Amino acid sequence: MSMAAPPSPVLALQARDVRKSFVSGRVRSSVLHDLSLDVYAGELTLISGPSGCGKSTLLAILSGLQPPDAGRVSALGESLDGLDRHALERFRLRHTGFVFQGFNLFPALNALEQVELPLSYLGLGKDEARRRAAAALEEVGLGPRTHLRPAELSGGEKQRVAIARAVAKRPELLFADEPTSALDAANGQTVIDILHTIARTHGTTVLCVSHDPRLVAHADRVLAMEDGRILSDRRLEPAPAPAKENLP
């Protein structure tokens, strides 16, 4: 019996010949140089590199937060180049989630309310929004702590609330900008494991940028950037399962 061929990867994000510069006074600094990239669904893709190499700018362009100076960008099969500001806002609301280094939580809201808040913009009823928010917090391991405000949470827990807020929308695209840089090793490990699980279990495209070398071993694919260019693109083999001990 012939084995069925594995399904072809689904292209989620595409950039072609993207360029970006910033002007400060009379000085123009080139940040991205004719960069082309394909990103696939159901994977955690890590863009690594030193600070200032252009990785956060690339993330902003791929997510529609910034336009490129030149080149083409498409997401979920739709060109972002021809969309006006309102159309881009609608696209991001419906299809994308964001996780940032600074958590961006509201001090007066508890964890459940933090996650519920953006769901109201999707037109969900209060009961459905609460159900989704509670499920997302449970998924990131914060089910028993939904009533706590940011001041009562650790840094790692705050970041998990931010992840729950992003995934409760059920986005096809999840963008994470330096999600572990403010965390210690243990909390950073937890956060990257959660992002990886989200990619695998929900089929979400997770694109993460970081200069944190701890993340490299936990990604499906690692793109190394330097000076606005991608220097290498490698896929990581899954870690082998631990050997089972022979019990008497």
C-alpha cells in the first residue's frame, strides 16, 4: 500500500523585495534591503538577530502596522499593499493577534476582563466573550488566577494574560515582538512553549522576533537577520522522544 503524501504547507505570509528606510533630520537609514520571505501556517517561525537589525520593522510590515517603502506583502492570500488604513485595521482586528514585550495590560482590570475587552470589538455577546476569555486563560495555565489584577501577577503571568488576550480572538496570525526579553529563564521557557503549542494545536501562524538565544531551540524554523537581510533560514528537527526505561 502506498503511503499518502504529506499535505503541502499552507503559505500564510509572503514578502517580496521589501525595502524600508527611516529619516532622521538629513540622514536616511536603510533598515530592510530587498527582503523576500515566505511564512507557513501551523508553525512557530523565529526571526533572530541583534538589536537594530530590522527584525521588529519586518514584523510591523508583515502585520500591516507599517507600510514598506517598496516591495509587496500579502497575508492569508490577500495583498496588504492596496488596503487603506481602515481596511488594514479591519484585517488586523479579524485575523491577527499581537504579543509585545511590555504586556500592555490595564492596571484596573483583572485577567478575565483584560482578555474579554478586545472581544467586544468583534461583536461577541457578553456571555460568549466571557466563555472565550476563560477558555484562553485556562489554555495558558491561568484558570485559577482570572480574578487577579496585573499588580498581583508575576511578569510571566502578565505575559500569559497577554497571550490569552491575543488567542481568544482565534486569529490565524499571531505576532510576538520580544515576548521573553523581560522574563527570567523559567518564565521565558513557559511563554515560548505556549506559543509553540498554539501553533501546533490551532494551526496558527506564529511569527516571533527576538534576540533571546534561548528561543532558538524551541522554534520550528529560525531565520537569522543582520543589517536588514536574512542571512540564514533553517528548520529544526523535533527533539527525539525520551527513551522508555525497562521496568522490572
